[in-house]
Amino acid sequence: MTAIPSSPLKIGFLVFPGFQILDLTGPLAAFQTANGVAGTEQYSLHTISELGGPVISSAGLSVISEKASGVAFDTVIIAGGGGSLSIASSPSHCETIRTLSKCARRMTSVCTGAFLLASAGLLEGRRATTHWRYASLLQRQHPGTRVEADHIFVKDGSVWSSAGVTTGIDLSLALIEEDLGVDISRAVAKDLVMYHRRPGGQSQFSEMLDLEPSSARIARALAYAREHLANRLSVETLADAASMSTRHFGRAFRAETGETPARAIERLRVEAARVRVESGTEPLELVGAMVGFADPETMRRAFVRIYGVPPQAIRRAAQTRRSEA
């Protein structure tokens, strides 16, 4: 049983000009709700910034913040948003984050807030994630970080990172569960009218692989894979399609997509299978074979990993939608 903290845990929500408002308000609402569910103040909530005062979000909404320096926080949650990519190169912002990290039990980020963690040196040698659109950029800019582009959130020791926008709530529910236990975390999710948090390993938005990699050779390998999903697609086969050595291809593929070739192929197969699962009546065994899965159980596990539910559930949901239309 998780012990309830004897005094409120201080949570600092770090914002900067151009931050995404939902990266702040989503996690803020989760921790505020946890206080209500627990019946006592378990969390002391503070919106902070480098200088304090009003900070304007990317939506034009201004929030009042406290100055970050001079206060020790149990947990720091760094918002993401368009402004984070430019702020990440600011030495003063990086120093603010490093200073906060010296006293914090946990340092966390939402969306592109991971770039701030990385620029402050807190992701070196660690696993992390960010919004699918920026995963390959984070990997290129910070090669010492292992970017897990297909995860909702990632915990590596005392550093947590989450994917785009709404996944900040999934992250917050996981933090609440770690602090106060699964019952309170589940009650918070219920109050927020959402499913109890998605597991961190569940995959992000499926269109991540629609991004064109910067290298024409990697793009050629992905195009080959899409056209030959039913075939055995080994790393050697993909490397041949890209006219690269196997070793060089594996490194380059991960650097540009944020994924291993095997995980990318699995995602392509699941996406292709889902179209058939939702729109047709073909046996699932046949669907799996047509897109290259070795057997139905392998396809089922891949669907659960990427969509959170097996293919049977997706087919039933599609049939229900059609019957109600």
C-alpha cells in the first residue's frame, strides 16, 4: 500500500513564452483533482517560469507565474509547445532547469518540453519520448538520448517524459499513482471522465511513420516495406533496398525515425491490417497473413501494444458504428 505524504508535495509547472496551454492545464487539473479525491491537500501546485510574472501561451492566453529560483519542488513538470524549441537553446533557461533538478525528486516533461530536459543535460544516457512529430529531431539533436518515439510516456529513473499534449494527463496519473496509489489515480481518471491512464508503452499516434525521413535512402527502404508487407522484411532486406550496409542502415534508420526497423515494420503492418479489420469480414488469420504477421497471436499482441486493444475489439467497434449510422 502506498503511503500518503505527511505534507503536501510541491509540484512546479514550468512554462515559457509560447508554451502549449493544455500541457499546463491538463496535468494541473489531474493534480488538483487528486487533492479533491484524497480529501486533503496532497499537492501544492505552482505555475513557475524563469523570471516570474505573466507568461503568454501559444494560444495568446496569459498565466501568472512564480519565479522558479529559490524554491525547491518535489516534482517539476516542463510544458511543451512551439516556443520550447527556441527556448531550449537559451543558456539561462537550461541553467534554471538544472538548478530545479538539484532539489527535485522527479523531473518531467510534456510534449516538446523534452527538448528543454535534453538541452539541460538531463536526458543524456536516458530513455525519453516526445511528440511523434519531433521524435526524430530530438534524436538527431541529442544522440546521447534513446528516444522511444512510439511511447505515451517513459520513466527512466527520476526523469519522466511524455508524448504530445494530452499524454501529459497520462503522465500525471502515473505520477499520482506512484505517490498515492492506484485507487486514487483511478478515481482521478474517473472524475476527469477519461479511461484510467494508458500504459506508458502504448504507442502514439499512428501517422508517425508517414513522416518523410531526411535521407532518400531511408525513405526508399520504407517505401519498399510498404509495398512488400506480406514478405519477410529483415534488416538485411531493407538495407539492400536502401543500398546501405546492414550496420549503417540500422543506425541511420533509428536516428531519422526514432524507431528500430523491426518496430517500424510492425507498425506498418498493424496500420495496414487495421484497414482490413475495420472495413471487411475477412477472417483475422487471413488479414494477418496478408500483411506479413507470422500468426494471429503475433498480430494480436502488436494491436494491443499499438492501439491498446486486440483486433477483435476494433472490428466490433467498427461494426457497431456502421449499425448506428
